Amino acid sequence: MLPPVPADPALRPGAARARRRAADGRLRAARRGFEGSMAALRKAAFDHVESHVFVSTALRASLARLAGRAGAKP
């Protein structure tokens, strides 16, 4: 004769395995979300740095042009 099935669904055979699988799925989803966020943040940081390089180059060129007009050395 088989043992009685527990009334509590958490105590049923295979319930622990199902909980582990569910937890594993949630962990994988969280990791994918985190990695996606990190990639987006990294791209935004690089874009920000590149924009500063562009602005710095433009300012240096303007300064050199103005210094040339005034007859001074940059």
C-alpha cells in the first residue's frame, strides 16, 4: 500500500524539485535583466565620453582660431 499523499502541496513528492526549477528560472531571468542593464549603462557611458571628446576637440579648435586672430600662440 502507498503512503498517503500530504494535504499540503509543498510537501508533495516533486514539490521541492518544482520550487528549485522555478527559483532557477527566476535567477536566470534576473541575471539576463542585470546583464542587459549593464550593457545599456556601458554604452551610455561610452557615448557620454565620446561626446566630451568631440566638444573638447571643437573647443580647442575654436581657441586656436581665436588665438590666431589675436596673434598669440595657443
